[in-house]
Amino acid sequence: MENPLQFLESIELSTTNLPFLLWGIFGVLTFFAAVNSVIFFYHWRRYHVGSILLTGQTLLMYVASVGVLLFIIFTALLTYTL
Amino acid sequence: MAYKLGADEQIIKVIKKHWFILLRKVIGLFFAFIIPFVAYFAILKINDLYNIINFDLVINKSLAVFFGASWILILTLMFFYHWTDHHLDAWILTNERIVDIDQIGFFHRQVSSLRLERIQDVTIITRGFIATFLHFGDIHVQTAGQSREFILKGAPRPQRTKELILRQYELAIEKNGLSSIDSV
């Protein structure tokens, strides 16, 4: 059983480690998105995902949404850590 | 479509699944999408009413944006996965055969083809109110011999597609000088 001082120390320690954890999460997400993008682009190029009218827009929609979200996550992380 | 046709082969129709099949898969993602917004505003509202905590001190806004955007990014990637999967599943009806393209995962693609002369029976199944109302259903094509059954789940306007398949079947039989199902 922790005493109150140990408890406060453990909170302080977890708060100190939080930015590292968040950057780690960001790294995993970016890696996951990059792998997903390559796979999506491969399928889009080879099989033209979407209906005839949407072939160009599908890729644009994908790149725009994933790019914007990664940018928001990165900005939020910078604001939090700096 | 990255699919090679024979010398005299012509594509009659490319049949893809009904849009409702995709909607059914992604509707859960939509509800998951609104969860962070609902939770955020619910916490704000409850805090305004009861003044439980100093919100700015406890919940860091940048952190909330970080987790909210991460959540939405994961859902977006899942949406595009379903979108790709939906659009890569197709049946190609040509004047010679039916090609069944089944995208099982991103790197698992199964392509089978069935010559029209080998068709024994075409059955359509429309289950439930929504399928009846939105005109979609399953098409089962039974082949001769011990071959497997071809199934396209959630095909739009199955009756029309069935008629089209049977019409092409009749034409293929005539072309090859064989006897049709009805004359047996």
C-alpha cells in the first residue's frame, strides 16, 4: 500500500512521462496511417476504387482527411508539450 | 479493374454491392465518431450545472484535441478500409462468363470465373423489410458438377440482374449450339 507521499510521487512521475507516451502514440498513429496510405494508394491506382465519378476525388478525400487529422494531432501535441 | 477479357468477350455489366451494405458497415463508425464530441460537451454541461471541478485545470484542451483527433483518425482509416473493400468486391458479367472478385482483406483477393453454359440455376433471395424496400438481395448461381455455388451478397436490383444473367446464358447456349436448362 502506497503512502500519500509515494502516491504524489507516482502521479508526478506519470505526468513527466506523459509527453513521451503521447509522442509514442503519435509515432504509432503516423506509422499506421503511412502504411494504410501506401496500401490504399496501391489499390486505388490498380483497381480505381470508387465509382467512375469518384476516382480522383476518393484519393483526394483520403489524403486531405488523413493529412489534416495528422496535422491537428501534431499541433495539439506541440501545444501540450512546449 | 485489372481483369483480362477474351478475344470476343465483352463486359455486359459490372455488379457491385448495394450502397446500403457499405452503410451498414460504417454506421457504427459514425456513432463512434460523435462519441468524443458528445462526451466533451456533456462534461462541460454537467460541470456548468454542478460546478464540480475546475475544468481548465483538470482537462487540458490540447490533450482533449490530441485524443479526439487520434480517435477520428483511426475511424477515418477504418472507413477507408471498408470503402476499399466494398468497391473491390464485384461481379463482372460478360457475354461468356461471370467473374466473381472477392476482396477478403487488403492482400487477399479471390477471383473465380464461371462459364455461362455451366449455369444450372439462378436464385435470388431478398430478406427483410429494408432489402425489399431498397431493392437489394443475394444472388446464388448454381453450377453444374461439383463446383461451388457463386454468391453475390447485397446485389442491387437482383431480379433485373437475374434476368440479365439468364438472357446472357440463353445467348451463350445458342452461340455454342447446346440445349438450355428449360429444354432438359
